[in-house]
Amino acid sequence: MKSHVKVLVVGGGAVGCGIALHLARAGWDTLLVERDELTAGSTWHAAGLLPLFNMGYAT
């Protein structure tokens, strides 16, 4: 594992994976860390998906 990177993304949910992918494609030295496995549980908590589950934008 590298000891120095330009960007460290913590959390491998949908948002973290997307950010890491786009930064890496843009040429940034990027490392993604996740405590368990990628997209293992909190992806539905991402801000963009809340209205789909709660049917209200006030959440």
C-alpha cells in the first residue's frame, strides 16, 4: 500500500466509489479505503437516494 497519496476517499459506498473513479480517471493519485466490503450497507443513505425511499424531500 502507498504511504502518500494526493486524495484519500474514506468509505466505499456508491458516492465514495464514484468520487474515487472520477478522480482516478482525471489523473489524481487516489486511494479508497473501506472498513468492510465495498457497497456493503450504507449506499442507500446517500443524499441523492433519500427521497426515493421516504417519499418526502423534507427528510
